Amino acid sequence: MLSRSLQTSVVGRSAAIRRQRRRVVGSGRLFCSTNGCASFLTIDVERHEATCPVCGYTRRLA
């Protein structure tokens, strides 16, 4: 069989996304969530926010 069914590809993709999230959480680093920017956020502990040095995206930390 050369192609996968739609259900198999969706299940495989969602499993891959969950694996990726687990890796990011385990490493303690945050990715920028803007479209196309794949850099890590710089964390400012005093201001309780994280900023992307590439695109300027700012995320408030709890």
C-alpha cells in the first residue's frame, strides 16, 4: 500500500505533536508561537514575561 488512510495520518500527526510538546516541556525552554518563527523565547524573571529576540513576540508568564 503506497498511501495511508486519512485516519492513520491524522492519528500519526497528533501523536507526533504530543511527543514534540513533551520534549519542549521537559527541556524547560519555550518556543515562539508566531507563525514561521522557530526560535526560543528569552525569559525575564523579574518582569514575568518571555520575549522572542527575532520577531519581538512577548508572552506573559504565570
